[in-house]
Amino acid sequence: MSRNLLKNASGEEQLEFWELTENGGSAWKVEDLPGDCGHDHCNDGVTKYFATSFEPCLKRQVIDLLAEEFSGEDLDAEPTITAEDWYSGRTDCGCTYQLTVCLLDENMEVLQEFKPDPVTLDPECDDCSWKQVTHSFSGYGPGVRFISFEHGGQDTNFWDGWFGVRVTGSSVTVEV
């Protein structure tokens, strides 16, 4: 089994290892599951999540694959790279979720990008339970040296506090 290259994927260490690229409203916060108006996670090992606010909140990690002890030769063989994320909303407030994962070369130029359309969760027509998004990269060519993983969102009611999308259990793996 491949190891998760993201550090602090579920907030056990608060915001350690994450670069806050957008930190609006009341900013990011780490809360215990299930949280107010929330749902339990299907993975019992996940006990915390990151909560967003009423203005855009995005956070990112850039993984240096050579520093993670992958060889250039292994990486140039185009191993399957898989990104996963879990997100949910509150049962009392709508929210939006977004994710962008990029494979980058040694100059931080994008080789391939996964950026699905933002998702809006509305508690009036969605149970706002935890949902998983997964994407596997292949056929991206030689040269990958870094992976950028950025996610977040905000609430749709613009309520003061942490009523936006919740994220946890993120992972990036490389199958060499």
C-alpha cells in the first residue's frame, strides 16, 4: 500500500504543513467530528476536519517528490498518482467546495491538472454527508517532480463563523 504524501491530512496538528492561500471570513478552523450540524465520517480513524468560513478559504501543500525519496527515473516512468479528498456540508447552511491538484515539473510548470467544477451543497436538497472525490493521473509524460494539492470553499449564506464546507482525510499517493 502506498503512503499518503500529504502531511496533517485531517487536522490532527491544526493547520501545520498547510499554506493558507485564501483565508477569508473567520478563517480556517479545525473541529472534532461530527461537529455542529454534521455527520460522522465513514472512516473511524478520522476524528477531525478543517472548517471554512463565509469568505473563500483555500489551503495548499506542494509535495517535493524527490525529497520524498522517489527517483527521477521512477517518476519519469509515469507512475499512477492518485489524489483523494473528503468534503461535507452542515445540515443548516449551504456551502461550496473546490479542489485543484496539479502535477508540476522541476520549474513548477503544470504538466497535468485536475480541477473539477466547484460543488455546491444545499441542505434543502442534499443530506450534506461526507462525499469522496478521487482522481488518478496517468499518461502525463516524464518530468513530474512536484504535486500541488489545494482545496477549500466557503458557506453560501455568508454567516459569521465556520459554516462553510468541511474537508478531511485528504491523500496523495504514487504507485511506483
